Amino acid sequence: MQNNATDLNRNQLIAAAAGTLEVLEILGNAHDALTLGAIVAASGRPKGTVHRMLATLVNTGFAIQEPVTGRYRLTLKSWRLGAIAVRDLDVTRIAHPLLERLRDETGETVHLTVLDPSGDVIYVSKVESPKSIRVQTRLGELSPSWCTATGRSLIAFNEKAAERVFARRLPTRTSRTVTDPRKLRSILADVRRDGYAVTRAENHPEMGGVAAPIRDHMGSVSAACGAAIPVFRMDRELVDRIIPLVVRTARDISHQLGYVESSGVEANAA
């Protein structure tokens, strides 16, 4: 009987830990500090349970409750752990000088993204455009994969991730967002054929991008790089000029990761 009680307590502790980590993730994905009510709504858990989880995060230094507003936000302790994880990704270290070169060549903000288990993408590196009007993004931010250029460059070569995305209802983020899975599958087929993706005002009405997939030493698409461009600058001439620069950057990063091109691999490897 005591063993069963011990197992029950252990399971309860594991469930509580999982819930606390979920609250941590909710805070991490927020653009600003959140109220208790907003966190309760996002988690779907009882208010008292969420309050205890927040108290745990505050007492361990991972979150702080703002004294004036009572809202909760993450601390730099959380950021440091994420920074360690990003530092340990070889692709971010290898890609950075090539991203700087791409920024200099295009004059636009450039990104490196990887797939999140959810099927969305995460910005793990970026180099800002020197222009006063530029696309604004945050490192560590989740971005939808189905309506962004780097996202399509990733899920076009990852069938399981694509099916995970298509299995849920895709929200219309702008008047130009493509949400029909059949149309998206056709678009992803074009990405596999062409070796790059272009989006205009699908994720945000004033932003677009050009991106290409990055392959690791096994030939698998493990990341994507791209230029994020304000839509008002995104005419045909600019896009045609930027596409080969982005594709070359993705290819150069892939080569430095140990990828060796061979006939037929580019189009068919997943």
C-alpha cells in the first residue's frame, strides 16, 4: 500500500512540474507581462493551481511579479538558460557570419530559424537591418510555419511537422493568409522544387520574406535562413535580386555543417 501511495505522490509531483513548465512557456511566449487571469485562460488550469505554479517560479527566480501592476513576466534567469541552449547549437555559431554577409548584401533583417515540436518555428539568430524601417522580431519568438518563408522552407522538407500543422485549424492572420491545406501542400511542393520560399503579407500585413532551407551533414533540413522585408519595399526586382543571395547563404551554411551535395538529393531529401 505504501508503494502505491509513493507512486501516486510521485505522479502528482511530475504533473505539477509539467504544469509549472507549461506556465513558464506561456510567459516565455508572451510579448508583455501577463495578468494571473490571462495565464489561467491560456493554461486552462484552475486559478489556485496556476497561482501556486507562479509562486514557485517567482520563488525560484524564473519569474517576477511586477509590484505596481501585479502582472507576471520572466526574469533573465530564464533567458540565460535559453541562451545556453542556443549557444550549444552549432548552426547558430556557424551561420552568424554568413547571416551578417546576407544582411550586408540585402540591407534587410535576416533570420535563422529551427522547428519547434509544435510545428511552428523559433528565431534562434538574427542580424538587424541598418534601415530605419525594418521588420521587428524577437529571438526565441515562436512564429507560424505555414505562412512565413522560413517556416515553409522547414515544413516543406518535414512531412511529420507539416501534417501536425495541417491537423489543426489554421487562423487567418491577414487577408492574404493561405489556410487551405490543399493549397499549402501545393505551395510546399513548389518550395521543394525551387529550393526557396517567398511570402508577402501572410503573417503580418506589412511584412514579407524570402527564405531557403539549410541541410545538416546527413542531408536533412534542420534550419532555414531568410531575409525579412517590409512589404512596401518588396517589389519584383528586389525579390529577384534577393532570392539567389538567400539560397547561396543557405547553401554555404549547409556546406559548413558538413552537407555534401549530390545529384537528386536537393529535391528529394526530407
